[in-house]
Amino acid sequence: MTSFATQAATASEDVNIVYINGVLKADNKNDPKDINFLERIRIQIDHYKNRVGHAEKRIEELLTLNSETNLDLQQEKELIDLDSFLEASIDNRTGRVVPDDLKYLSNNRQLSELLGKVDTLISEIKSK
């Protein structure tokens, strides 16, 4: 990435992987290689807000797509993952977050219906 802590923290998804000596002390404001602790926290909060914003936007895109056509399995999985992320972000204090495995995938239902039809077809073929 870069040897400048401010640039590294801004460009990085997780500012905690940017290590600087003396991060907890008031650093030299004129030195672009230094980033103080409060700036690191501010950047991390900004990154988190951006992640939440991107997740909300992508959920809207997937819901719009779902109203126009059926989502494929990968899109449904992405929707569930994004929903879980937002749900945990908003309501993690109550401990009432719905586990991912309890969230329903319509493709599982469609697959079950298809397998049922195949079983019926096989039974009819065998009976002839």
C-alpha cells in the first residue's frame, strides 16, 4: 500500500492493520507518516458507515431485481448476508438477530418442487 499511515488507513478496509509506533500519543501533525489514535477511530467509523451505506444500497438493488425477476441462489445468499450484516449492526444489543440458516431461500423451495416433479415423473415412467 503505502508507508504513510494516513493514506494507508484511509485506503484500508480495516484501519487496525495499519501499525504505527507511538499511535496513542499526540503525533507530529506535520508528519504525513503519522496518524493519531483519534484520527484512526474517525476513519474506522467512516469506513463502517460506508459499509452500511453500501449494504443498504445493494439490498435495494437486489429487492428491485427480485420484484422484476427471481433472484438466483448467489443473489439470494448475498441478500441474506447483507441483511444479516445490517440486522446485526442495528439490533445486536437485543440478541434477537435471526440466524442465517433460519432465513428462507426460495431457491430451496423451487429445488424441492422440481425434485418432487422428477420423482413423480420417474414413478409414472416406471409404471408404464
